[in-house]
Amino acid sequence: MQQFQTESSPANTSALMLLAGLGSSIILLVVFLGMRSQLTTAVLGLYALGCLWLSLKMPVSTVGLYWLLMIVPNLFMLSPVHEEMDPYFYSMKPSDVLLVIMSAATLVRLVRFSSRPKTSTIVLGLLAALFLALVAYGVTRNLERYGIRAPGEFRHRYLVIGASLYVATVFDSPEARLRLLRTLSSLTVFVIFAAMPVVAIVSSWTPGSGERLFPADVSLTFLFGLAAILLLKWNGLRFMENSIAYLSVPFGILQIVLDNHRSVWLAAIVVIAFLLITKQVSMLRLTAALGVLVLVSLAGKALVSANQGRSFGEFMTERAMAFTNPEADGTASWRIQQWEIQMPKFRENPVFGIGLGGYWGTDDNLVAGNLGVMPHNYYVGTLVKLGATGLAAYAATVITLTVLLIAALRSGFLAVSDRVIAMLAMLVIFGAHAYYSAYWIDATSWIWIGLGAAVCIHMRRTLWLVSYD
């Protein structure tokens, strides 16, 4: 399917700019004139048609647009302008519409798969289909009880996995995958860095004040984007000036430290351990990394001491205390209490859970500590909503993909770019699932994971212990 592989001609670029300009003009017209009825319907129709054309003709631009639609509103989540940056039309976000269209394009691509499916494709596809079927069952069983709120929870918590399925099926050549890797890495650096001063001004944020500039999922996106940049540079796949690439790392680390999301710190620890275990970090690179950490620590010390009246060591020790003594930390102990409150629901419905729909805690007699929010743990939340069957299907899918990635790396058949993608996908799998112990699934991580799945699915040689049918 050649149309899934073409991307970068001037005509395509001009068409994309024209589509973006047209869509932006119409949306601005709707916002400023307040015409949210027939005109809004027309806007959504044109936007959906544009997304369909884009997803079939320009896959890299499609994923890049989806990444922007997901991450840009989150950049302003902690600022007063968040609602204006995250619009809804008929209870739908622009990213929801694009993701549904991407899912449709995925089905088209699967129907017209260019070669006989490999065993790896079949096994991974069956497990993913099983998990998605359980999610769909979780929605349908509660439609009568919750109505529109049942599929709404599916949209917010599980639909984002659809982006990884699109990436896994459509990006069937090393060149296309490398192009997407470079695009997303560049977006991560330039968009988040460009947003920093804007968000800081809007939020009256001061470095080292203890207040957070970005929410946790943005810091996690930043962490994996920096890891992608380093892996690209270390493997000789140049895509930006060395000075820009390497300067982004210390400033990125400083932002992650000062925003003090401990879930992201945990993911960072897992990432560093992964790089060391897989020998991606030589002694020279490790020495350079230690030098960067010293510089970041000195900068963090200066900022924290100037704005909080306490030392950087006290700041770091206090925030890290939750890892060793969660009961001594307010937010950590609150999370544990939430998990304990939710687990009786799982024990009452251990096989398929209580199903999707509703809002956490609103249909129960509220007890001390239950604030009616999701339990800030993907695993606990999935056990409650989808039961042991749902979590087992999810775990089997992730484990199978990890095994296939390891087999691909050991096979010796991968191009350099695909080796980097496979390494990055494994790094993200381990880091993100550490992060999920405190939060829910995030969309951007699953784009990286889907890119790794594309490497396994579209390999030109058989994997270790994996053969063609």
C-alpha cells in the first residue's frame, strides 16, 4: 500500500498547511462568533474528512498532529487558561475525532495487509483484540446504568491505545519509522521548550518555588523524548545539531527535577537502570552524565534555596521520602488509602470487574479518604473496572510485545534505526509501567510503544522462535 508510505513531497506539505489554515480559520470563527450549532457540525464534518485524508496519505503528519492535539492542552493544565486550550465540541475533543479516524485507517490497512501475517502478528493481534473486547464489554454492560458516561470513561482511559495500533500497522518500512522517530523527538524538544516561558508567564510560575509548571504526563513525555534524542545521537542517526540535542538534556532534566513528580522520577530511575543493563551507556557517557547531574544539581540548589528558604538536599530528601516511607508523605499515604478503599470492589467482582462508566466514588457511600477520584494506579483501576481477566489480557499483550522486541534485537536482522526504535520501545514499556503505579495510561508513551510493535510486525526476516505461517 504505497499511499501509506509517501509523506514528504512539497505538494503534501502545502496541502497540510492549507488544511491546517482552513481548519484554524473555521474554528476561530466558531469560537468568536459563538455559532455552535449548524456551523459546529459543519466544522466537525470538514475536520473529520480532513483527518481521514491525512491518515491515509500522510501517516507521519497524522501522528504528529495527534501528538500535538494531546500534549498542547496538557501543557497548560496547571494554568488558568486550560479550559480555553482544551475545547470540547459535542462532548468530543479534536484528538478524539482524529483517533477514531486513525482507528478506521488501521482497519483499512489490516484488510489490505501487503503480505501473509506472521505468527508474531497473529499472537500480538489476538491478545490486543482480547483486551479491547474486554474493554468494550466493560462499556456495554453498564450502558443502561450510566448512559453516556460509560463510553466516556472508555475514551479517557483506554482509547488512547488506538494510536499505537495505527502506528504499528501503518509504518511498515524502516525509513517511515525513522522519519516518525525524528519527528516526534523534535516535537518533544521544541514544543515543550517553547511552551515553558509561555506557561510560566500565564501561571506566574517561578523556578524552584515548589509549584509545578507542567503535569506529570508532560514531564513523562519530556523524559522519553530526551531518551529518544540520546539514543539517536549515540547510534549515529543525526537529526539536529549536536549542540541543540545535548543542551536540551540538562535543561530537560532540570525541569523534571524541579517539577518534582515522583512518579516521573521513578520512571527516570527505571530508564537509567535499563540503559545501564543494556550497556547503552559507556563509561565515557556515564562520566558525562554525572557531570550533567552535578550541573543540574547546582542549578536546582540555587533555584530552590532562593525561592523556598530550604536547601536543595532537603527538597530532594523530602520529595523522595515517599519511595522509602510512604506513610510519612501526605500524597503517598493518600494514594495507598485510595487503593485500599477500591480493592473491596475488585473482590466483589474479581473476574470482569464492575465495568466502565460513572465516576470514581460517586455511586458509593463516601468514606474517609475517598474523594471520588480514580485510584491513581492503572493496575488497581483496571482490576476494579475490568477485573483480573482484563488486567491479565493487558499484561499478556505487553509481555508478548516485550518478548518480540527482545527477539528482534537478538536476531541481528534489524537496521540501525529499527534497533534504536526497539530499544526505545522497551525503555518506554518499563519506564511507563513504573509510572502507571501512580497514574493512568498516557497517549504519547503508547505512540513510542506502537512504533516498537511496528518493528516486530513488519520485520523482513523471522524472529527468534517466530516463523512465518
